[in-house]
Amino acid sequence: MFHPEIDCKGRVLVLDRPRVCGIVNMTDDSFSDGGRYVEPSRAIEHARRLLDEGADLLDLGAESTRPGAAPVDADVQIARLVPVIEALAGSTDVPISVDTSDARVMRAAVAAGAGLINDVNALRGDGALEAAADTGAAVCVMHMLGEPRTMQDAPSYDDVVGDVHRFLTDRLFACQLAGIDRKLILVDPGFGFGKTLAHNLALLADLRRFAEIAPVFVGFSRKSMIGTLTGRESAADRLAGSLAAAVIAVQRGAAIVRVHDVAATRDAVAVVHGLAEAIRANPRRSTTPSVASLWDDD
């Protein structure tokens, strides 16, 4: 696999190793930390703590996308996001991502200093594709079945891996038709967004298929699928399961993992990467050369 670079409006994210994206939720009702970072000063403090822990990228959102979540007005999102993005953009060289599906929010966030648009709706909203193209920012297109309010109401697929792969391939094509350079596009299969546990596990098992079309950005951190697998009802108790999912994802080709617990995740994926490097350097000593091939050029 080649070593791509994602140019986030002049802040380059080199994908020569698995990268860790820190989550900053400026929402009232996020499933994990809703309400804790709505105030700009607290959001900035939290973001800087994630940077200190080694975050390679920050993802800021002001609208919850948990199952059942209601939309948040664009003006409210902008008021929450812009001061924080401006403060961070002026004090760090780390790329900043904005988690939104609203075209107005995209434009305002990029103008404030964001360099990546992370859209759970894959730029299908009114004016979203045009806004993303106009800004020149990198984009992440994600698969979601339905919308946050209804996505977990009995999701069904003929073939979840094939269906999601087809959807993301189509969105890649749509982005390129709109003028977005393919080198600026990431894909996300959308774990937990209109999927049962079986669907999520099937996508994780076959994640390498998505890495063949674009760098893969994934998020499992503290999600209900981790709770179901581990029996941990509280999101705060799902660290170990989240780390396991992150490790499996990078073993299967994920380029970026989006997480709440940056320091622990960075350590976990560093071990995976270290093993891959060692195997590539001494392939004859390993019985699992496929691990080393994750970062190979072919």
C-alpha cells in the first residue's frame, strides 16, 4: 500500500503510519461526552489536551450524530465551531477537521482554519458537494443508512460490504466530477450508522476492500457495538474494546482512527505499526507476512 499524503489546506497529514484523530464534541447530547465541551474555552482546553496526548488530527463537531439525534441549526453550529477552530488554527500546525453535513457550516469552518470536511452524509446535502469543492479542503465521505434519527430502525442490506463499497465508490466519483482532487478524498464505511452488530463486524472483517479505493478513516471509539461485544453499558468503560477495534482496523488497512482516548490508542497502533515494520525488514522470520503488507507499496 502506498504512502499517501492528505493536504488539509496546507497542513499535510502523511499517512506513512496509522494516524490518530482526536474527537472534540461541542454538542449538548453526544452519546459519550455531550455537554462537556460546548463552551469554547473548554473545547479549546480539551483539544489541546488531545494534542498533548499525540493527536495527529482534530475532528470538531457541533451537531450530534448519535442514533435518534435531532438536527442542529447551522447558525448554532457556526457559533460553536468558529471561535474554537480559529483559536486552534492559530496555535497548532495539526490539521483540523470539521464534522458537519451543512454546506454553510463547511464554508465557515474552512474559512476559520479547518482543512478537512468530515461528512456523515457523504456530501449529499443541499449545496454540500459544491461547498466542499469550492473550499479546496480535503473531504471524508461516510456511508450512513437513512439519517441519525432513523438509521438504527431495523437496518437491512443485501450484502453490507458490497452495498457500502458501491456507495462509497459512487461518492468518490461524484466528488471528482464536482472538482475535488481524488488525492483529497478519504472514505469511511460508517460503523454504527445504520448497521447492526453483524453488519459492523462484516465491514471490519473486510475493511481491506475499502482501503483499495481510498485511505480509510474509521470510528469505533466507545460506540454501542463495543458495548454490545463487551457487555459494558457505560461509554466511559469501553476503552479496552475500543483499543481492540482500532488495532484490528489498522491491521486491515485503516489509515486514520477517530477516537476519544488519544494517548492509549496511539500506543496501541504504534505497536501494530512497529510489528509491521519489523516483519517487512525481516520477512523470512515471520509466519504472518500479510501484516507487513499493509504498508507496502504494491
